[in-house]
Amino acid sequence: MFKFSLKKLKKQKNFTKDQESFWLNINFYWEVAVFVMFVIITLSSFFGYYLFVKTNQKLVLETNDTNAQLNTIKKERIDKVLEYFSIKNKKSDQILNSPAPIVDPSL
């Protein structure tokens, strides 16, 4: 009985069981990670398909008066906008064609 207790107190030189169990744990965690990623990819695919189907439905708008928008646009308003842009174009041309002032650093 005394020898039996001494054997337990001796240092263990062979650690193969511990290393194998360590590698088994790593393989288990990799399998769990792969499974979780597979589940996430599958769920995101279904969610993306659901959003695609939901947004792809045709939206039907009922409009009785189709000329209502056309009546709000008036020729005077269009002419005002065209005049504004033509004035702006003239100012841009004037700035581009005017000579740049020469700055004399000796003054």
C-alpha cells in the first residue's frame, strides 16, 4: 500500500493523454465555430431573401388626376430658372476670360 501511494507522488513523464485531450478540445471548438458560422450564413440568406421578396412587391398608387403635376409647372418659373443659369454662365465666362492680376512680391 505504501508503494501505491509513492507511485502517485512521482512526476509523470508522459503527457500524451493531456495533449490528446487538449487537441480534442480544440477540434471541438473549431467544429462549434464552423457550425455557428453555417447557422449565421443560413439565417442571413433567409433574411435577405425575405427582404428581397418584401421590397420587390409592386406598389400601386391610385391617381385620378394625372395632369395635376403638369399644371403646377408653369412656363414663367422655367424661364426664371433658365435666366438665372444664363446669368451665372455669363459671370463664369467673365471670370475665366479676365486676366489674372499679377502680384508683385517686391512691392
